[in-house]
Amino acid sequence: MTTEPLFSIPRSSELETVTITFEGRAITVPAGISVAAALLVGGVHDFRSSAVGQAPRAPYCMMGVCFECLVEIDGVPARQSCIVPAQDGMQVRRQIGAPALDDVRFAEES
Ligand code: FES
């Protein structure tokens, strides 16, 4: 039986990174993580406001079920940030209330 670890953590100098921008603030994170994970790593805890009452909301399930993580990505509103991989240069903004239906596009259209 092997005693080698099943997972290895690359040294920080070996990590490939991407930089996204959240409301003008650059956040550099390891490549391959979701936009929601990147925002949480960057200290963002208020992703959107609710359509009724404007209450601050943040990710809950991190697997595409609850829709609490909606943000605007590159001008497209209501994107589920927990299932969108962070890519270099993405411009992310808070989702304020409900988007207009005309502004909503599905991922394959964007
Ligand atoms: S955190 Fe639940 S859908 Fe994104």
C-alpha cells in the first residue's frame, strides 16, 4: 500500500493564476476555480441584492441549485457565479435586484 499522498498542493510559484475584476477591484486567484470561489477568496460577501427588499445575498450551495450567487459577468446579468469558471479579464459586478428579461441571456448565447 502506498504512503504517497493522493493530492499534492503546488507551490505558490507553480500556480497558474487568473485575474478578474469585481466592481473595479482586481482579484487574482488560482486558475480553474469558479467566479463565486474567486469572489469569496477576494473577500466579497455581498454578491447580489434580492429582488424584493434589496437584502444582500451570497452563495449558499456552490453547485448551481440555489441561485443565490447571481452576478453580472462581462455585462451579462443573472449569471450563476458558482458554475462559471473564473477567466482572466472577467469583469464582474453585483446583481442588483431582478434583471430585465431582455437583458438575460443563457450561457451558450454569451
Ligand atoms: S451558490 Fe447556489 S446556485 Fe450558485
